[in-house]
Amino acid sequence: MTDITHLPPETGPSLDLRARDIAVAGQWKLFWLKFKKHRIALVSLVVISCMYLIAIFADFIAPFDPNATNARFTYAPPQGISLMLDGSFRPHVSQLKMTLNTESMRREFAPDPQKPVSVGFFVPSNPYNLLGFIPMQTKLFGLTDPKVGDSLYLFGADRLGRDIFSRVVHGAQISLSIGLVGVFLSLILGVTIGGISGFFGGWTDVVIQRFIELLRSIPTIPLWMGLAAAIPVGWPPLRTYFVITLIVSLIGWTSLAREVRGKFLSMRNEDFVTAARLDGMSEIGIIFNHLVPSFMSHIIATLTLAIPSMILAETALSFLGIGLQPPIISWGVLLQEAQNIRAVSQAPWLLFTPAAAIVISVLSLNFLGDGLRDAADPYEALT
Amino acid sequence: MTPEKSMTIENETILKVDDLRTYFPTRTGLFKAVDGVSFDLKRGKTLCVVGESGSGKSVTARSILQIVDKPGRIEGGSILLTRADGSTTDLAKLDARGKEIRGVRGKEIAMIFQEPMSSLSPVHRIGAQIGEGLRIHFGISKKDQRERVLELLRQVEIPRPETAIDRYTFEFSGGMRQRVMIAMALACNPQVLIADEPTTALDVTTQAEILDLIRRLQKSHGMAVLFITHDMGVVAEIADEVLVMYRGKVMERGPVEQIFHAPQDDYTRGLIGSVVKLERKAEVRLTRPDIPADTPPLLDVKNLSMTFPSGLKAVDDVSLIVRPGETLGIVGESGSGKTTMGRCLLRIYEPESGTIDFRRADGSTVDVRTAGSSALKDIRREMRMIFQDPVGSLSPRKTVAQIIAEPLKLAGMKGRTLDDRVAELMQQVGLEPAWRERYPHAFSGGQRQRIGIARAIAVNPRLIIADEATSALDVSLRSQMLDLMMKLQDEMGLSYVFISHDMSVIRYMCDRVAVMYRGKIVEAGDTDQVVNHPAHDYTRALLSAIPNPDPRDRRIHNRFRYDAAAAARPVPANG
């Protein structure tokens, strides 16, 4: 700075507090700042977090054992909770009075306001193990003093008198986790194969890309059906579950692999990667120090957008009766049980409750993924 | 529209901009891109708006046509357009999407943009694109339209207009596309032509052609031209009046003579000063004793060739030497192979033949072209690189300290020593060591380039390849960066291979210079010799096309054209 010092100096990082924060903000902080501006995505994040919390603590949240039957309450309708009783705060439901319609030979239920059944939080229950290892004897909510003839069906009951709410809550465990596990498998396959494809290029790249195109050209439902049909009927439910996740992630990894490959190809010629190479960094070092951090945020966004398709795939398979089978509970299994005209006409809650759970979770995940994708490159606006 | 006619109505104000204010609302407040700008545009005259990046000169031009990018909007002021019949319209009051302003755009005020590659549509024939304005504003018949387009193509000197009219834009070079752009702008005989950095993306010889063309067309059409540029040389060559802008405000306004030879404002004075400074050799280099010609060279390149897989021979039998402590300039236009050559020296690209003998610190020489990977790793510690793009060359995800420390870490330095060394380096290049935890996005272009320099010198190299290291910087920063590089050269005994398209930068800093053209070195020698007494015709053409920042000595009009090239290739690609 010689004879032009009267020029405004090269303005340094400006000094107000916010700018100083931004100046030392790393990629994840910037990511979050940009993500926060996406309102719907933020709301979806809250919704999705709640749903996963519900799935994790399903044993605690579901008031009943999802497999407990009750012949008395076959196809019982949803019961609404009233908060006030005799002028004081006492949440309760009305006991269901069952009459047999002799003409149609159907059971008909009607709430009996004369017989309130009180409902409360943290009610005692049969002993169970939360998360499989914490012994508990309390449920989040339920009947405070259950007697014969009392019931609490928030979303109705099914053919065997099982509580739909409890079943949907338990179904979330399988349905939401199948997305995560599937996506995790896709991540491993996609990043490895995409990375190899982008990094080595040449023939390897051509072979892998053509293979991906081949996979993507196969119609998915028949492919899944074929694979699912190959699962031996005698297998234990848990093993079936894992094979199903494998099947649904079989297609999912291809889009991720392409994303990773594309990023690899575009990043390899960035100047800062060349600079690292000139600094003497090994190729492996470049991949993990520069390339992976650069596309990590993109991968997370892609993964989030992949979860809903996994959830839908599981649902589709189970609905067709070739995915998971009872006694495993998943949203697809629940839908499959609602797969008859009687359920639709007389007990629509069998259909709508699991369907609503699927729609809410898939929509939220999609919005969340959109928000993440928009925030994935936080440097666009800054530079 | 004859010259005689335009003479009679000269000095008549066509566009009067008064107290124009265009603001961009941002999250943190209001960004005043244009803040109270006033000027008059007179028939047949050229007003140059000059300023550094971010000074609001482009937004000023866009405000006139109401095509400011969202969320910017005109907050106040007036833009009074006076037509030939005496009627006036205040463009600032018009609805940006309304019919009235659309009637003005293209018909009364036309604009040419900076980027000839992206401002034309690749899916339409150029005839259709030039004729579009005619169709919209006059609705003339297809046949008349074609006639008019051919006439326009002839005016902008596109060879063989009858065939050119049916070709697509991607079949043309950058200079030709800019001519098409100009033809498009002239289609409706506008009174005002706004040219927003129309030559910035072009090579200097092409730029000279386009400037010449604009000036000739202005004379024959009697247009008023609003010319936006950051290049003071261009201003001196073409302007009648100059408006100097800085951060949205007008710093000075006056005839070109006054701006260059008697500037009133401090900012203008500084701007002119930094331009004039680059017009001669740096003072520190004038007093330095010459490097003896018999010093054993640090780098001795012989017959280097490199062909891209596409078959393009980017480097063709290049030989050069760099002596210790010396700066060798490589100058050439885009596509001359200078960047490829620089990258070959570091084996970023693999040259296919020739030798690159590099003298190691212990006196032994090693051929970089055939060195094994471990030897190459060692050589790359002694031979480093500074990149052109200060944004792309720094990983946005690392802090400044991490970026500078990377080569040191890989050389085995760690802990306290590493931290101290990084702080020392930051100081050495003029950065505050307290900024070490900041990320590159918090720095301006000049500061980022300093970070890049710190990274390059971190491992005490002996040779640095600087590839267009100052091209992305504003002119006032350019000399600062060059001064810094020369200071480091003297402190550390560095040698540079300085690659640039800008002759003034080369002249300021380099001891010797090699001129590249189409992969070959056409001339090499001492900088003074090459600049003042060029031996090769191409060098003469290159030098004479450089705009001279002195309005009393306008040169590019009488420039020397390199015709040997036309004989060597079937179609004239440039110009």
C-alpha cells in the first residue's frame, strides 16, 4: 500500500457482531442458518423428530399391547376424550354400549354418557421392558382404573378388538426404521460404488454407470415382488424384515451413487483440490479432507429425500401381502388388514389412521429434504 | 441518420438522469446500490461510467431500462428520456412490466451485455435474434426483416452476411458474438446505446476491434452511448465524458481530459494513480541490479509439448529458462496455451515430450517431466503455484489457518511451531493473524489472494508459478498484490513464472517476458526490449491493441493488425 493509501483500504471482514459470527462460521453453522430460513422444512423437522421419538418410545406411548385382543369390542369406533366432568377437570371417555342389530347381524356401539371412564397420564400397566431392557410399569396415558367393559380406543379397534392407535404407534417402529436402515444400506452402496466410479473413471465408470442404468430400467414393483416371493415363508419375522430392507434399498442406492459420482467429477478439477495435490496430499487424503466434506451436505439432503420412497416401498410390498407378515406390525401390514370392503364401509378408521401416518411422515420427510437440499451449498449466497 | 444530421443536433440531451436511487433490501438492512446518481447523456457523445466491482455502475445502467435484478427497485429520482419529436418520458415512473417501458427497451434505448456467450440464445439462428426487435416494435414483414438484418450484419462487419444470418451463435467466436449483439442493439435505430462492459470478456485485440466498431457506429448513427467499464484504458480511448462511481455514489463527473489530467476527487486521483503506476516498471525493479545472464538457470525448459485428448496442441515446442531471483512473464491471449504451459511445469497436466530441468537446492538438476512420484512430491515443495481464481482456489470449508497450514502439515510440521509459522506467514502477506479462525467467505478478493500467496510460500519454495494471479482483482488492488509479490521475492530469493494476459502487469513486474501465441513462444527477451521494440508482428499487434490510459494519446484507432494469422487459418475467427 504505497501511493494509494488514501484509497479506501481493502475492507477487512466487517466488524459488526453478526458479520463477525458469520466470519468464523463453519460449513455446518452456515448450513443451519440457511436451513432455518426454510419455514416448512423447519416445521417438518419438528414433526419428523416427534414421529421418530414416538417410534422409539412406542411401548411407553401406546396405551395397550398392540396384539391384545378383545372379542367384546370388535370394530369398536373411535372414542373421543372429554375433558370436563361435573364442572371439574377430569378427562374421561364414555363407556361403549354394544347392541346387536338383529336385522343386519352387526354389532353397533354407542357411547353411554352415564358411565364415564376416567383417563389419566402415567397410569400403571402390566410390566414391560422399554426399548427392550428398561423394566417399566407405567404408560404415558391410559385408563386410570380399568374395569371389565371399560375401553379406550382413540382411533377405534379392528376385527379382533385390537387398539388401532397402539398398533399404528408400534407400526411406526418398523415403517420408519425400514426407511433409515434402507437408506443406510443405500448410503454405503451408493458412496462406495459412486466414489469408485467417479474416482477411477474410464472403463470402471462406464461399467458401473451402465449397470446402474440397467437396474433402473427394471420396473420396481415386479422386481420387488419377485424377490419378496423368494423369501421362505418359514423364516422368522426379524430375518424377513432385514431381507425386505435389502430389497427396497436395492434401487435406492443408484441415485445416490450418481450424485456422488457427479460431485466427484466436478470437484476433482476445482482449484483447491489441485492446490491440495500440489501440497503433496495423497489421493486418499484429498478424498477425505476435501471431497467428502464438500459433498457431505448434499448426501444428507439426498438421503433424506430417499427415506420416503423406502417407506412407501415397504408399505407397497406389505400391502400386496408379499412384504412383512403379521404378527409383525407395520403401516403396510395395517393397511393390508384394511384391504376389504367391510373395513372401508364400516370401519374406515382401519384405513385412514395408518394412511394418515404414512402421508404425514412422507410429506414431512420430503419437505425436510427440500430444505436440506436448498441449504446444502451454503456458500452460493456468500461469495 | 447521416453524420451531417447528427452534427447539427449535437449536444442535445437525450437522457437526463437525476438523483437516481436504486436500493436492494437485504436481511440486514438496505443496500444502496445506486445512491443519488445524476448525469446527462448527449446525442453523439459517449459517457463512460467507471468504477470497481460493486460500485453500482451496472445497476445504474439496468435501472434506466428497469431491468434491475430482484429484489432491487428504484426508490427515487428521475430518468427523463427526450425523443426526437420533443416528447419526454420519465422512465423511473414507468411500471417495470408495463407496455410503455417495453416500447422503450430495444427501440429507443438498446443494451449490450458483458457476456457474449450467455446473452445470445443458442437455439435460434442469429437472423431471428437480430430481427426479433424489429418484429416486436415495427411488425415488419419477413422479407423486409431479412433485408434489414443483412444490412445490420454488414454494418457490424460480419463476414459473408448472407450465410452468417442462418447460422447459430455457437458457431461464432466471442468477438463475433459481440458483433451480433451490437447488430441486435442497433436493429431499431435506438437513440441511446448502453454497453455494459461489452469488451471485458474479450481478448485485448478483439476488444480493440469492438471498441472501434462501437465508435464508428456511434458516429454514423448519432447515438448517445453509455459505456460501463472498469478499465481506465478503455475510458481514455473512447470517452467524451466520465462518471466515476464508488459504492453507489458519484465521486466525480467531468470531461475525460479533466478526469485523467486534473482529477478533483481523491478517489479518482487514487484510481488514476494506480492505473498510471502500472504504466511503467516498478520502482523497486528499476534500482535492482540485473541478474547476470550466465547464472545457471533454475528452470530450463526445452521443447515442451502437450496435446489434449481432443487433439488440440496446447503447448507446442516451448523452450524457456528462468534464472534464480528472476521473474519471467508469459503473456498471451486466451487460448494461447499459457495456462496449460504453466500447469505442465508442475505436472498438473502431463506433457508428452520435452524436458523440464529444475535445479534443486543442492545444485543437482532433475527433469520434472519424467520424475517419479516421490521426487515430484519433493519438487512440488520447491516449485509452488498461485491460482487465478481467489474464490475457487480456497476450500470454503476450511479456516484460513487450516488452508495455510496444509502444506506445512504435510511436510511434517505440527503443534506450536505450526501455529507460529502460520501467524508469521499471515503477517508476511499482510493479513491480521487474529483472523486465523475465519473462513474464506469473510475475506475480499484481494485478501483471499493473499491467503493463496501465504499457502504458496509456506514451505519456502524457490520458484512460484503465478497463473493470472491479479486478473480477478480490481485495478487498485493489482499493484498492491504485485508489490507484495516483489517484496517476497526480495525477502526469500524467489523466482516467478508470471502468467498474464495483461501487458501492463507484465511490464510492471517482470524482468523478461515470453509472448505466447497458439501454443508457441513467438518472442522472448528482456521486458523493456519486447515492450518497446517488439520484433514479432504478433507482439506488435498485441501491444498496439492495449488501450492507453491517456485521452491525449488515443492509440487503438491506429493499431497494428496481425495479418499473418489470417493467412494461417481458413476463417478469421477473431474480431
